Amino acid sequence: MKKILLATTALVGFAGAASAEVSISGYAEMGIAGGNRGADTQFWTDANVTFSMSGTTDGGLTFGAKVDLGSIPGNVGPGLTQGGETMYISGSFGKITMGDTDGALDWAAQEIYMGTAIADDHSSHAGAYWNSGLDGTAGGQIARYEYSFGSFAAAVSAEIDTSIANNDVFGVGVKYSGDFGGTMVGFGLGYQDNSVLQMWAVSANATMSNGIAINAGYADLDLGVTWAGIGVGYTTGALLVQANYGAYDTGAFTVDGWGLVANYDLGGGAVVMAGYGTGDVAAGNEIGGLYGSEDTFSVGLGLSF
């Protein structure tokens, strides 16, 4: 739904290259958020600007970069943080991406969530998991190589940190997507290893022509911890709704939660968004009170430029 903030683009020609294109897009949120996660109900504002750059060499290679300048959410405090820098080069050999990007596990396994909420309540409850694997544990700079062949794609990734405190992370992933009589079906499988922990995740999703979508996932997070989740959504016209449930099994107790989200597209880049999340753990197993029965909600507008 992201629109171009600056309608015109800069076309820069230089010797040895066809052209380079730079565009700017923006996104903002406004609304109200609350719950019992340690913050009172309050107004919420957030905004970010993304610079996207792309080009093509005389030999047909495509390359690009993206820089995301996001403001700290207004309910936390003002200020700017720079992040989300990614660069890529692509050709018949495949695609290489470096920077603040997904490792092979997250690239391959699809999350169970649909829609969006200004505070991500539906996807940040106690039972939520985003297939992040070991991403970010070795400095945060990830290199990923991917190659597509028909309906299949495969990737390998690495996150390297030479400091003693961190272990290098290596990953591999495969995924498939296809159309079966009007039903779009996808499968993904990813694995990551840092020589101490080994994690893997699998996902399956189906989007039917009648607007119903089902997303399911399972992950083994090592140390005896597993996660499983499912989301069921429906899209009709401008309306999208989804419910999801996820649970962590530690062997001794379960941490779970569920979420609801509703989006209504007003057109022109404006979307009404509402989200709710709730989660708890088995009685007597509260982890420092962190997941001891929490409920959060948010309602507002998402504005894409």
C-alpha cells in the first residue's frame, strides 16, 4: 500500500551505466493505544521515510539500495533513528542482498499474520513468533544469496561477528508457491545454526478465491522449546479481518496468546486499522510477571504516501 511520496524520480546518467533511479516513499500512523502491558491508554503517532535507489548496468545486472529513516513512536518520545539499510545486486546468477535483511530461515518461512495495527497488538502477544531465528545475534549485518527456479526458490545466509561474545550464524532455506485451481498455496522451510543453537521453522499457507486465507507454522527453537501457530483471515473488498493463535511449549509449561486485526482501506493510501492481543501462561508459571495475563489494543489510521 506504500505510495510514492515524491511523484518525480531522479534519473542520473553516468558513463558505463544506463541510468539510476531514486524515489522517496513515506508512511505515518496516528491513533490511540493501550492495555495492561505497563502503559496507560494514550495517543500514538509514528512516521518514517524510505529512500529507494535502483539501477541497471550495461551488462543487464540490476542493483539497488534502500534506507529507512524511521521516527521513534510518538508514545515513546521524539527523535530519529536510522536503520533498515539494505543493498542488492541481481542477475541470471541469482540475487545477493546485504544489510538489515532477513536470514534464510525468516526469508523462507512465512509468518502467520495478516493485516497491520499501529501498535502491532495482533502480532506481539505472548504467543507471537516472527520466524526471526537467530537474526541479529551476531552484529545484525546479514548477507543472503537466493536463486529462483520456476515455483521454487532457495537461499543461504550468513551473519558474521568476529567478537568473542557472538557466534557466526549460517542459514539455509527453501520455499514454494503455486496456483492450484485459483487457490494460491505456499510452503517454506528454513534452518539456522550458530554452533551453539540450531533452529528450524516450517510454514504453510493457502489463499482461496473466496477471500479466505489460512497460515500455519511450526518452529523448533532448540533447548526443548517449540512454537506452533495458526492464523485464519478473510478479505472482501476493502475489508480484511484475521484471528491468530500461537503457543510456546517449554516442556514444563506453555506460553500462549491470540490476536485479532481488522483493516479497512479508504483508498488513496489511508487505512483504518484496529488490533487486539491477549496472552497468558499456565497458572503458577508467570515469567517474572511479563506474561501474567496481558491485553493490548490500538485503533487508528495508517497513511501511505
